[in-house]
Amino acid sequence: QVQLVESGGGLVQAGGSLRLSCVASGGTFSSYVMGWFRQEPGKQREFVAFIWSGDIISYDDSVKGRFTISRDNAKNTVYLQMNSLKPEDTAVYYCAAKEIDRRDYGYWGQGTQVTVFS
């Protein structure tokens, strides 16, 4: 069983930056695909980025060039560096993990709120 705990959310002015962290425990962190998702009130959760094995990375088009996902397997941690934030980035951000042979993410954190004001 994998437990995920996010941190780093907060209130930031448009154009600013935040770095989210997600610490994993209870599994073999290096073997998992790690993802970041976000959800606005009343909307479906949406994909932001994922990373596997350090060099297999994908981003949603809405965050390309502004967000950077990375991982430190020694610290069991995945990061999401968010730059040039926009009000539309406001959401609860979730960290997720899955085994490489699974289609769906089976492990989720509790979420961290990011609010961007103009």
C-alpha cells in the first residue's frame, strides 16, 4: 500500500511560482509512474503531468513550458515546479502513483490547494 502526502500549495499572485512536493511511503517508489492532477470545484479532475524513470515525462498542453515535474528516488519524492502561474491554474493539486503495467492510478494523496490571484 502506497501513501502519498502533498505539500507546498498556497496563495500566489499571477506570474509567481510555487513548488509542490509529494512524499511517498509504503512501496518501491522508483518503480512507480508518478503523476500530478488538479481539480477545480465542480469540475472533473484533470491530468497535469507524469514522470517515470526520470526521463519519460509528459505534460498537459495547458502547462507545457511553465510547469516542470521531477523526482528524487532517494527521497521518495516527486515535485511539480510551477512558474508563470495564472488564475486558471487555481485548483486542488493531487499527487498519484501507479504501477507501470496499470492503466489507472491506484494511489492518491489528499491534495493541496493552489490559489492564483490577479
